[in-house]
Amino acid sequence: MSAAPDLHTAAPDAAVRSALAVDVKGVEKVFPNGVRALERIDFDVRDGEFVTLLGPSGCGKSTLLRLIAGLLPPSAGAVSLQAQGGGPRRLAFVFQHPTLMPWASLLRNVRLPLDLAGVARGEADRRVRAALDLVGLSEFERVYPRELSGGMQMRASIARALVTEPRLLLMDEPFGALDEITRNRLDRDIRELWARQRLTVVFVTHSIYEAVFLSTRVAVMSARPGRILHQVAIDEPHPRTEAFRVSQRFAAHCAQLSALLAGQR
Amino acid sequence: MSPLKLVAPALVGLAVLLLWQGLVTWYEVPVYLVPSPLLVLQTLVRDWTLLGGSLLVTLRIALLALLLALLLGIALAFVFVQSRAIEASLFPYAILLQVTPVVAIAPLIIIWVKDPTLALVICATIVALFPIISNTAQGLRSVDPELLDLFRLNHATRLQTLVRLRVPSALPYFFAGLKVSSGLALIGAVVAEFVAGTGGTASGLAYQILQAGLQLNIPRLFAALLLITLAGVVLFLAVSLLARMALRGWHESELAR
């Protein structure tokens, strides 16, 4: 292992061997009002990766995520989600806001995807409790969203995403509205969940620090029109602790991404 | 409810009544101009068989109208939100119905509809309908777009989205409309009765007010007026209670402050 991170690796060699999870080919997005949100995006995600889309506001990173989720159709090109074993790939989306139903308890909020899919009540409740347990909210199943802090609401939102046991987790700046302390803790937790549940994650953020801490690979985007300029592997071992946050290697990764973002203009 | 919210208005009311009683007694105002509160109360008790019966007639019309406005209003709101085209073609007529004064169309309805009670119920329904339609329709549309995305991502059917998302989102709007409509239903019932005169049921509170006015029986007029006001307040409180039970615990409008 070299002392400094390799600053020029384009693709992580560990991930290349695993199966393709998301394949975005030649995708463009022009909104009806004429805004060119994305231009010629070629991008893929492999099973088990934690990929972050990093860029300034308005660079189209959220648009790209919504295209991958199928919430928006591309104007050109194609997005394909590779299913394993032929079935549709289960994906879950975590929004910028907790997006909980204010009239429903946490239990019912987290159970929603299962209710919509027609999973039997007993089985569903069991899985909801497991998901709430994963995010440390097992004592709060009867509580209504507004009684919880922003961080806890976000945890509930993540539990709702995990309850379907998704193969692909898409997260759209989920911790952007939280204070830094809560955000750091949730970053640590989501990293832990990613490793433990063997998730594949595509994560949108405009925080360089968050991108470095979380990712196995960072895609750096530029604005107007949105393009992927660089892809950088964050080749660091898994248990990433608070010590990693203050390490020289962390700083080096941040400096590299910062330079790439600054070089855009 | 906090004690302040009960005690403060009660004190104001009591002060006004005392002042009223005092002024009427002091200046010896004739009964046929302004009766004293005590006399109004005595009249209410003495004429209770007559006035109580009339109260029931008017209340029945108002409640039937409110129920009808509720059913029609919700149904129409659901139809409106099905497509922008439907709403665009029908909504102007809902507004037309709203802006036409009920006094102007009541005579027609009373001529067309044989049953006097039904005629009055229709008049009151027309008055009470609009807030329920427009509020419920707005509520059904006012859904958090991210929650809509969440439902889409989970392949929710149209019905699932309606029942689990649109209806609960619409509840606060619906109840705001219902609160307005509960008062309007009573107003509609009374106004229609006035217009109908002897052509109506000839037994509601408005009829008693008309008769008492003609006979210069001002204390009875006041007593009937008092009953209408009380009925309106009770109706409003009942709807508020319903709203509180439905929204308690999650909606900002019904949280303890």
C-alpha cells in the first residue's frame, strides 16, 4: 500500500470484477423549459460499490439519480438496471427530506412499501421491526414523525428504504439539511449499513468531505450542462472511523476532489 | 381548551348582558323596541314548545343540507381532480352556483320542488356546497411531490395512492371547508325559509322571526334569534371536534400550543 492515495485511478480495480448494477449510456436530459440538465452521460455502477455523485448545485446530479430511479425519462440515451436472476432489481430511494407521512406512526411509515406490495401484516411488521432496529429506532415505532428530530426522521426514512431489502439504494443529498454532528454520525451509520447489508449505493452530495468519507468511487460533475468530468476511486479500507476523517490521506483525497471541482471553470 | 379561552369570553358576554339589562331598565326602553335579556330568557322558556319545535325544523334542514353538501362536495371534488380538463370544464359552473345569491333562486326552487322541506334543503345545500368542493379538491392536489414519487417507485396503484396518500393529505383542507360550510348550511336554511315565507314549512325559526316581527312580538323575535345563533355555534363546535379527532397528533392546526 502506498503512503499517499493514488490520485489518478479512474476505476476501482476491486469493483471492476463484480456485476454491473446500473448502466447509463449516452444519457441526455433536456427539460421542457429548455434547460439542458445533463449532456452525454456515460456512467456505470457495479454491485457492492458506494458511488457518490459530487458537484455544485444545479449540476444535474439529482436529475441523474432520478433518471436512474426511473422517476424521469431521459431525453436521449438509455438507463438500464441490471437484474440478478432475471427479476426486477429492487431499488429504494431516500429523498432530500425525510418524506414521511405526518398522519402515520413510524411503524406504518416504514411499512408502507410492504403494504403497497401486499405483504401480509405479520410478516411486514416483523421486517419493519428489523429495519427500525438497523437504524436504532426500535423504541419509536408508535411515535409520529413530528415528534422526532430531523436526524431521527432521516433514520426512519432510511429504514423505510431498507425494509424492502433493496439491491440498489439511491440517496439524494439525504443529510443535507442536518447539522454537521448528526450528519457525520449518519454518514458513519450508512457506511456501516452498506458494508453489513452488502448494499450498492448511489449517493448525491455537494459535500467533498462526505463524498470522501463514504465512497468507494466519486464521480465529479460540472454544471450547465451537467457532465461527469472525472471519476476518482477512494481506495481506503472499510471500517472508516473518525480517525480517518482527520488523517492525511483523507485530506489528500479532499484536496484532489477540490482541485478537480475548482478546475471546472 | 385553556381556562382563559372559556372564562375571558364568558366575562365579556356577562358584562354586555349586564350593561344591556341596566340600560334597558334605566331608560325604560319599550319592550317592542329592545327587550331586556331577562325578558328574552323568560320568553324563551314560556314559548319553548313553539320555539323548540321550530329549532328542530330549522336544524333538520341545515343538517340535511350539510350532509348533502358533504356527499356532493366530496364526490365533485374527486371528479374534479381526475383531470385538468374535467376541472376546467366544470369549475366555472361551481363558481356560478356560488356567486348566485340564494335569495334570488330560492323562489324558483320553491315553485319547482313540491315538498317544502326538500326545497329548503336544496337551497341550503347550494349555499353550503362550494367551500367543500373547492377545499377538498385543493387538498387532494396538495400532496407532497416526494411522497408521490415514493408511491410511484413502489408501484402503487391509483387507488392505493388515493386512499393512502391523497385522502389523508386532503383531510385538513376538507375540515377547513366543512367548518365554513356548517355555518353556511344554517344561514342557507334560514334565508331560504325567509324567502319561502308561508310557502315553506311554515314552522322553522325564520318563520317564527317573520311572524314575531309582524306581530311586534320583539321578545320572541330575540329568543328565536338567540336560538339560531346558539345552533350555529353548536354546529361549528361539533365540526371542530370532529376535525380535532381526525387531525389530532399530526396536523399543525390541531396541536396544543
